Amino acid sequence: MPPCLCYVFDCQCTATCGGGVQKRSSTCVDSRGSELSESYCSAKDRLLERECNADPCPVWKVHDWTAVSGNCVGVTDLKQLKMRGFFCEA
């Protein structure tokens, strides 16, 4: 049986979304699992990293500006209220 590459994956992706990289290490071994020189194994089979978590990242959906009715001095729109965390009495 020819030598083969055995892989150990680092399961961590470098990003949770938007595209990252997952890496792995490899060792050239014979059929008994004994380590051999890399020259015995095919280099084309030695993929050491791959893309992961390619889904787009979540984004904020920003709504149109809205007039506020109520008793908030100096605040004229709902977006400003939400950003500052103010609560108004109607």
C-alpha cells in the first residue's frame, strides 16, 4: 500500500461569517501509521487550508426617519430616540 497523508484539522474557522479559513496539519505515513519523509507522499493531495463560514454577515436594517410625538425636549425623531435609549411619554 502506498504512503498516505493523515490530517488533523484545527476546527476553528478564522471568521464566524463573511468568509474565513480553516487550517490543518498533515503527516506522511505508511500503512502501519509510521511517519515518513514528505517526499514519499503526493504534494497535490496536501490541501492545508480551506474556506469556511462563507455566508454573509448580518447587517443592520435602518428604517426611515420618523417624527416623534410626545414630550421629549430637543429630540425630533424616533431614530435619535432609539439610539440614545430615551423613552418618551405620549
